[in-house]
Amino acid sequence: MERVRVGVVGCGAICGAYLGAGQQFRVLDFVACADLLPERAQARAQEFGVPRVCSVDDLVADPNVDVVLNLTVPKAHAGVATAALRAGKHTYAEKPFAVSREEGRPVYELAKKKQLRIGCAPDTFLGAGIQTCRKLIDDGWIGRPIGAAANMICHGHEDWHADPEFYYTTGGGPLFDMGPYYLTALVNLLGPVKRVTGSATITYPQRVVTSQPKYGTVLQVECPTHVMGIMEFANGAIGTIAMSFDVWAAQVPCLEIYGTEGTLAAPDPNCFGGPVRLWRNGAWSEVPLSHGYAEQSRSIGLADMAYGIRTGRPHRASGEMAFHVLDVMCGFYDAWEQGKWVALETTCERPAPLPLGLPAGTLDE
Ligand SMILES: NC(=O)c1ccc[n+]([C@@H]2O[C@H](COP(=O)([O-])OP(=O)(O)OC[C@H]3O[C@@H](n4cnc5c(N)ncnc54)[C@H](O)[C@@H]3O)[C@@H](O)[C@H]2O)c1
């Protein structure tokens, strides 16, 4: 299969994970790197043997680039995606899809109008752990799904990330940063969400950076950092979500799915592997992983989109699903501000499950 040429915009922390894990997918050919800070693009290109370093404008205009991989900070996602689509390029972004519905909708519409592919992280739902959960649910092991609980409780990222500002500005916070992993996993497992309600707060209006090189910098917190939500799925299941950067310690499962005949304890949806644990007939057991890609495989969603470009099949980490997840997240905030339930304007198809037995480094055609 002809390889798909990828130009990377945004060469910060997560870029190394893409360029590293991306090497396993033969369909991907990383041809160029760009960043607002050219030295970052230079460094990543050198580290991973990417042949070209250029400006963002030149990368987007480059006829040798088929897909613009957008690994910039959330506030820049929509702008970079729009420029790529206008230049006739497919584009795949890190999460979130955009920082608001108003910003995300035109990007989604433009991709449709131009008949270009738009994909979006997270792609961890294509990993062995969540794909095994999907198979168990689809094969009826927990009966009819009736509920779910998603929890990501921590104390934020200013103690390790070199540039933690974006976690505390619009488009950041635990909901927009970590919510996409949990919500995408849930949509993959249970289908789209119909309506939501929620509440949120900012416990600490300022944060002090304790990582290097910005140790001691005081950040003003612009977005909610402690968010609780309830979701009703179109299939009738009811889920809760708790996303917090304000809690020192907690003992809650990251993701559980409840059914009429059993319970599924899913692995961390921010990771690719297991363990997957199933309760049925009075006992818990660990289920062997049915699928591959249990190791760090960030870029599998991009590789899946590349297969889609070459074969014409739909890709799984789709703009449609990411825009729906964005709508769910915005819905929690709208519900909190307006004190009511919010019916979602968007929906999406559940992405097709990955087939069993894929050879390493490949996806289905
Ligand atoms: N760091 C992680 O562990 C992690 C994990 C998963 C996903 N992500 C997501 O990846 C994205 C990037 O996160 P990161 O941690 O790599 O951030 P980062 O700040 O380390 O890197 C972002 C890079 O994008 C560049 N950039 C910003 N705006 C730009 C623009 N308009 N044009 C070109 N370059 C631009 C910055 O100069 C920087 O080098 C975010 O959406 C984040 O949610 C991060």
C-alpha cells in the first residue's frame, strides 16, 4: 500500500510519542516537522530522522504532505486544522477537537465540504484493553449495558510538564484534557450520548509551577478544575463522570461498565493495555486481551485514518466522534451554568471494532 506522507505541526511533549510509536506503522511516512519554535521542530526531526524542517505555512502548503498532524496546544487546534483543510490536506489532531463548539463546528463542516478526512485523538480506544472490553460487551458478557462510571482524579500537571499553562486555560482543565479519553472510550463501548447535566468549580484560582524550567511561575486558573457530570446514552445507559485536578488522593476505579448480567472493570482509557476484569456469576476474573496494540501506540488512530485514505473505508478516530465528545464536554459546562439538563445537538456512529488477529504494525484494509 502506498504510504501516506505526514507533516507534523507542534513538536512539544507528545510529539515524541507519535514519532516513536508511529515507526511501527508502515503506512505512515513522517516527512516534515514545524513548530512556532523552530528549534523544537529541529530537535524532533533530528531525533526521529524526519527529513524536512520548515515553517508551519510552508508545511501546510507542501505538495509532498498528505496529512497535517496537529500536535499543538488545544487553543491552536482549530486554527491549524482550518489552514490544513483550506490547503487541501487531510488533518488529524490531538484532543480536544477544539476548545468550544463554535470553534469546532466550522472545522468539522469545512472537512465535510472539502471531502477531506479529519481525525482526532484519543486513539487509546483502539488499544488492546478497550478493544477487549468492546468485544466483551458486543458478545453479551455483561448483558444489556445499564450504566457506567468514569473517574480521573488527580492534582494537576504543574509538577511535571515543562509548559503546564495550557492545562489551566480555556480548553484545558481535567474535563477537556482527560475527559476525551474517558468519553471516547464510553462512546466506543456504549454509543453516543443523548443528554447531560453537571456541576463544576475552581478550587484553587492560582497554581504554582513546580516543574522545570518554569519553577515558581504563578498560573491564573481560567477553567474549571473539578467537574462532575451525568450522561444519558442513546442506548438507555446512565453514566457518571468525575474529572478533577483538585484532589490529592482517591480510591475509585477509572472506568466501569455495568450490565444486567455483569460488570466490566475497564483499564485506564489513557493507556493501551489492560487489565480487563469481568464480574459474572458471583466472581471477578481477569480476561486475557483479545486484541493487539497493548503497548504505547499513539498514532494508531492516524495510521487507521491513513488506511482509510488509501482504501476508502471510514476511519475510527473520526472528527464526527471527536466533535460529539466536544459537544458532551461543553454540555456539562452549559448544564452547570444554566442549572439544567442539556440535550446534545450532535451524535455519531460507534466506530467499527478492530478485527482480531491483525499482524503487528498493520490495520484492516
Ligand atoms: N503531554 C502529554 O502527555 C500529552 C498526552 C496526550 C495528549 N496531549 C495533547 O497533545 C497536545 C500538545 O500537548 P503537549 O504536551 O505536546 O504540549 P507542548 O506545549 O509540549 O507542545 C505543543 C507544541 O506546539 C507548539 N505550538 C503551539 N501553537 C502552535 C501553532 N499555532 N503552530 C505551530 N506550533 C504551535 C508549541 O510551540 C509547542 O512546541 C495537547 O492538545 C495535549 O492535550 C499531550
